[in-house]
Amino acid sequence: MIHFRNVIKRYPPKEVALDGVDIRIAEGEFVFVAGASGAGKSTLLRLIYGKERASTGEVVVAGRNLATGDAAHIAALRRSIGIVFQDYRLLTRRSVLENVTLALELQGIPMAVRRRLGMEMLELIGLSERADALPPALSGGEQQRVAVARALIHRPKLLLADEPTGNLDVKMTKAIFDLLLAAHSAGVTVLAATHNLSIIEELNLRTIVLDKGKVLGDFARPSRVE
């Protein structure tokens, strides 16, 4: 599903965000990417969905080499990916329900079906009563839950989550990871960047540890769905 081959990512003038990264993630795995702030976790995710390109090396996702792909190639890949951004990136002039169902709208799904599926997802994250609210009226934790629901609703083949529970309490953190685990059980490949050591220890799944852009360790605990 994902293969990094000796990937280096540099930012001007001399910052090295990723340094010689070699990793392979199979289809159907659930993998944590752990490390302190600045370790390279977000950069790793951005390379996977084509937001940025490697300075050197190759990033191959679902058989596509992102080093040689054009804009149409990248757009096609993104349609099969669900992304939970660290800063949420909700549309402030659209309701919570409209944000959650955006991917379905882009797929041409009828409004009635979008609304039903969206309300079901909002029930799962405990925000059905805020369906008509605008994102600025929500707390940071509520916006984070909406971002997770939006990433999951179109049943992506790959889910990338950048600190998906950073602003949530223990109870809601468990609820969100229950959703991610349910998606994984349904066959979704999940890659979650986090510095939440307690959830990593509790779930005991494969964990790739980054430090200053290098892979410090890859603690493999098979999580592939057969």
C-alpha cells in the first residue's frame, strides 16, 4: 500500500524534515507514527497524499509513484484517501453536516442519502444535535470529531490521521479510536500520527518512531485484516 524508498525531504534553507526514510506499510495494516513535535510525522503524511514531494527518493502509494505523478494522478489518489488534518480544515461557511458529507457530495451522492449517512456518522461521534451549526461555533474538540467523521464517511481505502485526538479527553479519545479500529476491521489501511503514548501502549499495534526525521524504531505488531 505505502512504500518509502530512501526518502529525504528538505525545506529551505537547510532544514531536513525526513532523512533517509525506508518504510513499507501493507494494505490492511493499522500503524502508528510516533515522535515528538518536529520529528517529521506531519511531513510523512503530507508526502503520502501528495501535498508535498520528496526531495530525493521514492514514495509509492497504492502502486502510484508520487515522484512522477501529475496533478490528475494525485487527485485520483486523494479520492481514495480519508485525511484528518491536525488543524481540521473545516469549511467555516458550511454546516457541520455539510462538512461531514462533503466527500459524498463530490461523488454525486443524492442529498437524501448524504443526509442519512451524515446523521448516522454524527450520532457515532456524539454531535447529531450540532448538525446545523457552523464550525466556528464548535469547540476545538468538537471540530476535531467532525474532521474524523468527514474523513471516514466515504469509506476510504486509506485513512491518514494527524493527531486525531489531540484536543479530546480520555473518553472521547477512546470513542474516536473505536471508530478508527472499526474502519480498520472493515479493511481500511490506517496510519495515525500521534504523540499519545497511552493510546499506543493500550492498542499495542505496529508503531514507527521518528526522531529528527529519521526512523528510530519500527516496532511491528501485526494488525493486518485478513
